Amino acid sequence: MTTVDNTATDLIALEKLILNYIAKIEKHQELLRNHKEMLESNLENDPVYQETAKLTKEASKKKQEEKARIIRQPEVEKVYSNVKDGTAQLKAMRESLSNHLQNYGKISGTNQFEDEEGQVREIIYTAKVVKRSNNNRT
């Protein structure tokens, strides 16, 4: 067999493995969903839990109201705004870094690089699969 044949065979085997994992994950998700529903049913039918949940909800609402009151204070509002802006900026920087790391990996052919302090950094990729909607198919 040629290298192309081996690659095609490996690709088909890998695709079957991926599809098998997707099926297992979907089956496990369904089983987990059923268990969560049973748990929720038991919790809903317990009067002590229901009373505690009600008190917790009321306390949470009161906490949110107090938080909003405090944040409306001018000096706190400025800090709160800085935190929100800083968080958004950090997210954008992480997304940009991710894109740059992907490009670096493609160009260099490696998943490692050394920083200014001599520390070896490794690029880690995370992949996931999602269903495409029918209107996105080409």
C-alpha cells in the first residue's frame, strides 16, 4: 500500500473513532439528563428543600439589590466599570493570543517556544465538535 492509501485508511479509521465517541457522548448526555431530571423531581418533592430554596432565592435577590445599590455609588461605579472593561479587554487579548499561537504553530511546525526568561511554553489546542445547522451546509 502507498502512503496515500495508508493516510486514507488512517483517516477513515479516525473518522469512525470520532463518530463512535460522538455517539457515546450523546448517549451519556441523555443518561445524565435523565438522572438530573430524577434528582430535580426528588428535590421539588421535598418540602424542607423547597422552603430552603425559597429562602435562598429571597436572600439572593436581596444580595443583588444591595450589590446594585453599592455599585451605584460614584466611587464604586468607576471601579466596577474598570473591572468590566478590564475583563472584556483580557478576553479580547486571550482570543488574539490564541489566534497568534495557532498561526505560530502553523508557520513554525512546532507547538513549543521559549519565552524571554528561557521558560519553554507549550501550545495546547482544544477541539470540540458541534452540529451544523441545515442552512449552513454547503
